[in-house]
Amino acid sequence: MTETATTPASASARKIAIVGSGYMGGGIAQVLALGGARVALSDVSAEVAQNNYDRLLVESDQFVADGLFPAGSTEILKQNLWAAKDIEEAVADADFIEEAVPEVMEIKHQTLSRISAAARADAIIGSNTSTISIAELSRPVSNPERFLGVHFSNPSPFIPGVEIIPHAGTSASTVGAVRELVHAAGKQTAVVKDVTGFVLNRLQYALFHEAAQLVEQGIATADDVDTLVRTTFGFRLPFFGPFAIADMAGLDVYNFCYQSLQKDFPERFATPAILSGLVEAGKLGTKTGAGFLNVPADRIPELIAYRNKAYVAMQKLLDELGPAPLG
Ligand SMILES: NC(=O)c1ccc[n+]([C@@H]2O[C@H](COP(=O)([O-])OP(=O)(O)OC[C@H]3O[C@@H](n4cnc5c(N)ncnc54)[C@H](O)[C@@H]3O)[C@@H](O)[C@H]2O)c1
């Protein structure tokens, strides 16, 4: 949460409606309202929306007391958030509407149909769906070129990334407008294609799937798998994604490792063509100045210095916080 988050909505502020003001919808409403938008909450009834409004203010007070939200946040939320009596009232004048109802196709379709009927024809409509195809969800939406996935992560006030998922018919101007709106609330975005699981959950579940197999096969306990993930490759992930990590490790090294892995697990660990192609072309990552990402040779010392500083800072933060209370 940045300091700029504490901005009361001006007369020209964006008008946003959240449909489904539960766990995710409530957090998204906090983020956007603290970013200066005027945000309506709606739910199955006026009472539920009002209760969620009250809950968000109480939660905000606690976040301020804990130093997680800037001072003054609850006052900003009081000015910028409001509880609507129903979906129709919430979306009537909205520029952007975010649907965050349960992950059940029938509920999503009914809700999107109501939103679409009551919203302005030019209002942008986003869905916070975790996994459902955006094209499939778009069916009841009129002018579907203004519809897309806008996937916040949990807990949305504190996780910086938002996955943006246009379907094949979403207009480029819709994607641009949503990215701008989300960036204005202090978040980062990445745009991905509309496939089941999108990118975030496909990666997250690939890791979970392998971890579950290691435990099922008695190779390691759940506790030991978690320890290894946290303290080895997972330690790098706040700073570098898998492609930057592979480039820094050396793509020839990855290629060799794949030879062992694919011998024993040919279905899951066949060497990706995108990797062998780069190796054959002599693009071995950072050490050759080209790989998945192209880091110029003269910036390598700077990159290594950043990496080392980042890992030491990460360890200091972990020492300061102490272990997560899981035991
Ligand atoms: N919880 C997570 O970790 C998480 C993370 C990312 C995305 N998501 C996605 O966000 C969406 C919402 O998930 P959640 O965890 O916030 O669920 P939730 O159950 O906390 O909230 C859903 C809200 O929708 C309301 N609702 C139900 N039917 C409705 C209707 N017909 N009209 C209006 N409101 C209705 C409920 O009363 C509730 O307040 C889902 O699509 C989920 O997959 C969840």
C-alpha cells in the first residue's frame, strides 16, 4: 500500500462497482478506494453489502494499528466506499465493474447478465475468476469487447500483482484502460491469454502437483518439501522469475539437468524445445549476453551485486519476522 493510496475521491474520480463483496471483492474494493476511486459494494442483499462495508472499515482500523495501511486509510475508505442496495444500483453509473462472486459458472453467468443489463454500454466489466475461461464467462455480456479477467491475488490489499486476461474479442482499449486503472491503485499487471488456469494458477498448481507426488511417493515429508522450497529456489522468486533464474544459472546447465530428468520422467520433464533451441544457437543465458532475457555483458556485475544484496536483505527480513506460526 503506497502513501498515494490515501486519496479521497474527487468529483472526477473513477466510479467503480464491486459485485460480490466477500473476501476478494472486499479487498479489491479497499485497494481501489484507497487509490482514489469512488467504489460501490454490492452483494446478494443490501444487508450483506452493508455488513461487508462495516467489516472493511473495522479491518482497515486494524491494518492501520498494525502499520499495514497508512494512517488515515479508514477515513479515506469512509469517503470513497459505499454499500449499494443491489447490483443494479451499484453498477448503474460505474466506469469499471469487478465481479467477485463464487467460482460457480451458473452464479457467474447470472451475475454477469444482471451487470450487463444494468451497466452503461461503455462500462468495462472484469471478472476475478481464478480459473474459468473468460470467453466462456463472456457469453451473457453485451458488448463483450469490454469484458476481461482482472485477477487479483489473495490477500489483495497486500499482493502487488494482478493477472489481466483478455478473451479473443476483448478490445485493446479495454485492456489498456484496465491496466491504467490497476496501476493507479499501486499494483503491477501482466497480460496473458485466455486458457484454463491462465498463467498464475497453471504455474502454482504445477509446483503443487509435483510437491504432492514427492510426498505421496515418500520421497520427502510435506514439511521438508516446504522447507526446501522456502530456503532454496523459492528464496529467489520475489526477485527473479523462472526465466531470469535459468539465464543466470546457464541454459547449458539446464539442458544437462533435463537430460537426467527426462530419462526417468519422460512425460513430465522432456527438454522444452524453447530451451534446446537457445542452447543450439549458443545463447546460454547471462554469461553469453543472450538467453530468454538479454542482459548486456556490461550490466552483469550490477545484476550480481543486486542479487546478492537482495538475498541478504531477504534473510534479514525473515530473521526480523521470525518463522511463520505454522507449527
Ligand atoms: N479466495 C481466494 O484466495 C481467491 C483468490 C483469487 C481469486 N478468487 C476468486 O474470487 C472470486 C470470489 O472469491 P472469494 O474467495 O472472495 O469468495 P467469497 O465467498 O468470500 O465471496 C463471494 C461473495 O459473493 C457474494 N455472492 C454470492 N452470490 C452472489 C450473487 N448472486 N450476487 C451478488 N453477490 C453474490 C457472496 O455473498 C460473497 O460475499 C471467485 O471467483 C474466486 O475463484 C479467490
